[in-house]
Amino acid sequence: MISVGKYVDRFEEMIAGYTGSARAVACVNGTNALHLALKLAGVEQHDEVITQSLTFIATVNAIAYCNAKPVFVDVDRDTMGLSPEKMKRWLETNTKLESNQCINRSTGNRIKACVPMHTFGHPMHIEELVDLCARWNIKLIEDVAESLGSFYKGKHTGTFGCIGVLSFNGNKTITTGGGGMLVFQDKELGNYAKHLTTQAKIPHKWEFKHDAIGYNYRMPNINAALGCAQMENIEAFLNNKRETAMKYKRFFSTIGMQFFDEPKECKSNFWLNCVILEGKEEQIQFLTETNNNGVMTRPLWELMNRLPMFAECQRGDLTNAEWFADRVVNVPSGVRNSN
Ligand SMILES: Cc1ncc(COP(=O)(O)O)c(C=O)c1O
């Protein structure tokens, strides 16, 4: 049985140890790990889930897989992650607590969960969000697909909420070809997640019986073996990426351009570096000039509220996300070969 081999267990233990989690559960990719995390948090049809409009599509697709609706809240200018202040304002204006459930006044639906994302590996203001979610009885799931190796006040991202979701896609800090991981502070919940990723099969030598609707979301052993080898090098990868970021920072400051640096009291993995241009025109000029000269740069993802599938979803004031959309350009950030 290639999918339940020793490398899966070992990789899970390595990630749990590295992130300081009670349990880690390997999945086929980050997107299905996000889907499962939302299911575990109890997100059901008609529920609403607060997330940021400035994120990668997978965060929002996972909400849609649960037949739930995203509510888009703005990001902070210093982190590019979900803004606790903007979320607080949105909650106070649009929701009420009824039998300890957060209810959207206009739709009558439950706000069950919140999924912030640590954009490009920069930790967002997670402590404030933990307090806010506790106050409104909202389950907190951190999308840490981009932030393996990023710490907030010395604590690994993804360990503040009830579940953290990592990705090991080919472009991430470490890769398993494709892969994802759920990290838990509650070991029991982690064990149950493992059960669900393996078709909810009741362990037995020969019987095939299942006690829930499960998923075939487990990571194959062969991918996990890659993950173990990659984890042995994580510090070297992170140091290499930090060096690149510092070179960019020095270079861009000498020509008067703004490099997006790690937020205060945080350690970023500098997964994907970016500069902030002065406006849309300069952004397009920079993209054109670099790409025409063989340097692959790219703008921010299209904001989620501007995509046709999510255009009708409720949203708060998105001033900062819109500001970034007109200014961010990502610059090459892969691990450099030292030879
Ligand atoms: C923010 C974010 N969430 C989720 C994912 C999904 O992960 P995966 O590609 O492993 O499905 C990614 C990246 O791929 C991502 O950047």
C-alpha cells in the first residue's frame, strides 16, 4: 500500500515538529486541504466565510466547494493580509450575535469561519484576528500555503487558529511535486482529519467499512519522501531566500523604489518578493520593460471580488486591496543555485 507508507508519517512528524503543532496531516494538495479544513470547522451549505479579496483563487474556491459564500474583507497596508480592524468594522456593521452564533443581518446566514492568508509569506496581524474570532465565535483557519518558515512573534504561522493549511506545490518554499498539509493544535481533530483523508475507513485487516463521507485526499508516500528530503534543507532554502530579499531591498532602495519588507515582530520566509510601484501606469511600464527583457515579473492576482464567479459576494471596503492591485509587481524569488 504505497499511500500509507512510512514517509507520510515521517513527513507529518517533521512538519508538526517544525511548526510546533500537535498533529499534521498530509494531503494531495493545499486546495483540498483547505476544503477539508473548512469541513472540519463545520462550514455547511449557506454558511458564510470571511476571507480577503487579495488572495489566490484556491482560498475562495475551497469555500465554494462547501456551498458556502465568501465575504471579502480588506487587507492591511503593512502586511497584505486580512485586516483585523476592517473585519471588526464589517462585523459590527453587518452582523449580530444570536445564541452565540455570528449572523449576517442582511442574509440571515451564519458566519461560520474566517480564512486569512499570509500573503507572499509575510505574517498578517494574526493575534488581533484570534481575539476577534473568539469574540464573534468564528472558527479561524489560516491559509499558510505561502508561509512555511514564516513566524509571528516567534510562533509559526498556521498555529494560531484551529487549523493551518500548507501547500507544497512546485513553486513553494519546499515542494513534494504537489501536496498540502493540515496542522492542528488539537491532536484529536488532527486524527479525525487523517481518518477523513483516507475515505473514513474503519481500520480493519480485511473489512471495508466506512463511518463518514470521507475523501481520497491523502498524500502518496512517494511525494512524502520528497517532502522529507526537502525538509532536511529548509534552513538553507530560507537563508537563500532571505539573502535574495535583502539584495532586492538594497538595490531597490538605491533607485528609490519601495520593496515590500517583512512586517514588524515577524520573520517572513520571503516566498515571493515584490515591489510597490507608484500607480497603475508605472506598474504596467515595469511589467512591460522587465518581461520584454527576459525577466519574468507579474502583477498581483486579480482581486477575488472582480472575478465573475464571486462578483456578487458581499464585501466590505476594499481600499487597500485595490491600492495594492494597481501597484504590486512580483519579482523572481526562487532559491538561487550557489554554484
Ligand atoms: C494562498 C494560497 N492558497 C492555496 C493554495 C493552493 O495550494 P495548492 O496549489 O497546493 O493546491 C496556494 C498555492 O498554490 C496559495 O498560494
